[in-house]
Amino acid sequence: MGENKKGKRGRKAKTPEADDTNITTMDIQYTNPTSADDAVSVPASESTSDPGSSQPARRGRGRPRKTENANMAGSPERRSSRHMDQNGDGGHALAVVSEPPMMAPSRESVERVVPAMDAVVKVFCVHTEPNFSLPWQRKRQYSSSSSGFVIGGRRVLTNAHSVEHHTQVKLKKRGSETKYLATVLAIGTECDIAMLTVSDDEFWKGVSPLEFGELPALQDAVTVVGYPIGGDTISVTSGVVSRMEILSYVHGSTELLGLQIDAAINSGNSGGPAFNDKGECVGIAFQSLKHEDAENIGYVIPTPVIKHFIQDYEKNGAYTGFPVLGIEWQKMENPDLRISMGMRPDQKGVRIRRVEPTAPHSHVLQPSDVILSFDGVNIANDGTVPFRHGERIGFSYLVSQKYTGDSALVKVLRNSEIHVYNIKLGTHKRLIPAHIKGKPPSYYIVGGFVFAAVSVPYLRSEYGKDYEFDAPVKLLDKHLHAMAESIDEQLVVVSQVLVADINIGYEDIVNTQVLAFNGKPVKNLKSLVSMVENCDDKYLKFDLEYNQMVVLETKTAKASTLDILLTHCIPSAMSDDLKS
């Protein structure tokens, strides 16, 4: 929630190939032997071990990562291992490179961390992803391994992308040969955290839950523990906190508080804890930065975000998400702009560009309002607020500290007059959602036309990881800038046309938005299904983007659907969620 947030989802200016920059949830280790690249640094939702998959090939890993085995944590010698993908054939080589001496963690800090390492577990997951291009089936299953840790209440935390589209999850304790079946209690897509539990009492014997520490300061020492690639035993890497700011969470396509550290975070580290020198957990490893000029830049989910996730689950019995203000705003750093908005020299704030129609306060806040403060905290002209001594942070941090349904006092300047509103905060409703939260994709087929609702996973399935550059311009414009007018609004497209005699001449229509049916606007896929199924007119008329029109004879189109389904081995003309 910041300046031009609609344009900040994912990469914008260049592709990774152009500037070798890529921030990815690189810490999940893919273990399926059929995988072509089992250490790929991409979110679980983008990865597959199916050698026959149509997904684009993934790039190998980048710079060498510093790593220490747990039983070598106190050793002055350090080694660096480089994982190299050889032409995508899954071959691996480990190059051991000596490094100049570095300041090792003190013996006292290592001793504090060692007992806490018994709470770190290895997470084994079998994933079965939906096939968004062929939504009536799923992709071939694949396996991955990552890390997690035990917290109070017989629960385990890991990353959301580590268990996304899970079919089976198992946990293994340090020093144990037994894998225990786990149940997923909650998945926080936005914050990339998942909560698990194990019903077997044997798992919890001899395990002490981790305690959470305070938010660390810059240059504080951190130790990341997990089960990364390069071996089967627990691994320890150490570094310091180098930056703290609002980060883009790749998996959740959102922006929350995050820590940047210089400890190595490799494939398999995902979900592992980061400890301070007191042995307290101060974060969860979840993504890394890849750049030709950068090494060992890892990112950690800090304790305020973790505690928000846990308390949200305890309060509501489920994960409800992080609220947003539901606006797009503009900086007010230009003095002429401030004067034109009626601001006094002592007033600071940000100008509202747009208000989301689905926001609870859409009838209260207005475009060109200047937000002066949020919950009593003054907002600067660049959109920042005081954070800690000598530090400032984006004011979206204040919003993210709230819970869905909470209220907040917002002071705005409108027409040179100050107004104070008590507004209710809600979650973000995107016209093209970043995730469908584990649900199977919806589809509808009539006369060979396959209709689907567009989401980011759908675009990624159709156009690969560079969908923001390869997808149709009309869809990208709506993805980046369009706002949903209602909670249930969807962007419905003709995904493809399954060729049959009834649809001759329409075969080339692909991923084109459906605007109206028989003159009535299409609000979502469910409304389209209802209108088509109940249509008694002689013709089915679909108005598409680019002024295209599709006309089918009603009785012939509906009668031909069954034969088309049999030809393509499709079990049903619509997804289960559309049948009710």
C-alpha cells in the first residue's frame, strides 16, 4: 500500500536476464528425482518436477553461498559451496572454495543457539498443483524439502510456499529417523507463513518450543538454521542484520516489514528460524536476492509479522490476512503541489490518487484528499513515519500492524479543511488475484469454448514466469491498474477453443476477455454460467474485447458440448464450484 502500488507487483522494468536481478523464494529444495532442476529459486507455485511439463526452463543458482554445518559452527575455517546446474540435466557439482578469514560468532552465542536447534525440523512435502491452462486436471506431483521450527501449543511454523498445494506433509526432527505426518492448520499467503501440527504424541517428546525475541537492530548478529541443499544434516549460517524496511514478498505479491541479512539462505532453508545471540527466534528465512553484483543477500520475515499471523489465527480460528488502506497515493514533496492542495508549511502528508471501490471506507475517503496522519502518527511528504531512533519506514507498516476489521483514525486535509474519520480496515480485493488460496481453478465449457477467470497463476501458466512482458497488453493493463468494482467481480476470458464443427472460424480466439453475453455485462464466471444455462434465445452471443463477437446457435452449441467433452476426456462441463 504505497505510491503506485498497482504498478509494483513483481518485476517491472527489466527481466532477470536483462539485469541479472531476481528476488525469489529460493529456499525450497526440490527432491523429486525426475526434476530437471531441483534447486531452483522460485516459489513452489512456479515449480514442477514433471519432465513433460510445458513450463519454461528455470535458471540455475547464482553466487556461491557461505554455509556451515551445525557441528562446525565454532570452527574458524569456513567453506563456500556452489551449486551448479549443468545444462538443466539435474547434474550437480560442489566446488569448495576457501575464503578469507571472517569474524566467527562467539563461543557463547553458539552455545545459546545449539539447544534451540533441536526445535528445528525438516519439512517434506508432496505438491500437486492445479493446471490452470487445463483446469479440469492437475499437474504431475512433485516433492520438496524445506525447514520449520516448533513453537508453543504443539505447532510448527514454516513458509507458505513450502506447503503450497500440498498433498502430504511430513516432519522429521533433528537426529531422528522417523517422519511424522503433519496437518496444515493455516496458510498465510501474503506473509508467506504456514502453521502445522502433528497428532502423534511421540513427535513432541523432548522438544522445547522456540521463544520469540524482539525486533533486532541493524548490525545485530543473526544465525540462520535449517536444512539447505548440500547435505542431509542441519546447517548453520551466520551474519548480521544489514537493512530493515518494507519489502516485496514475492510469494504473496504484497509488501510487509522484512529484514535483510548477509547470512546465506539457500535452497531448503525456507521456513528455518533466524536466531539472535540469546538463542531467541527473530525471524523466518524466506527469500533471497540474485544479482551479479550481490552476494549473500537474504531476507527474513521478522517477529512482528510472525506474531501477527499467530495472533490472527488464535483470534479468528483461521488466517484472515493483513488489512490494507485500499488507496493509491502520491508523494507531496513538491512545494508547488503542496500549496495548490491548500497545505500550510507545517503540514505534511500524501495525496490520495484513487480509492478502491471495494474498500470499506470508499464512501469516506476521496481522491485528492491529503492524509496527514494515521492513528495519531504524522505522515511525512514521502509517505514515511518514524520507526526507531534514526530510522523511518513506510506508513503501510502502521496499517499492517492492524487486523482485518479493526478501525483506525485517519486525519485528512480536504479543501483546506481538516477532517478526522474512524475507518474500518479490510483485506485487499484484486480484480486479478495473486493467489486462489489452494482452491482448484474455475472453468466452464459450452460449444468448445473454455471460459476461465484470470488470476496471476493463470497468467503464469499461460505465459511463463515472464508473463508481465508476454501476456496480452489488455490483460496486463487490468492486472496492474484496474480495480474491482465489487467483491465478487472477476475478469472472465475465453481461455481456448476446443475445435469442433460448431466453432469453425473461432479457433484462434485465445485469452480474450468476455465483456457481455446477449447484451448483459459479465460480472464473473458464475453469472456467465447462469446466463448461458438459462438462455432460451435462438443464439448465444458473446461480446469480446477488441470488438470481437461470437455467435452460436443455442441448441446446437449445448448439444455438441457432451461430444466435445468425450473427445478431450474432460469429466465435466464446469468446475464443482459452479454447479451449486
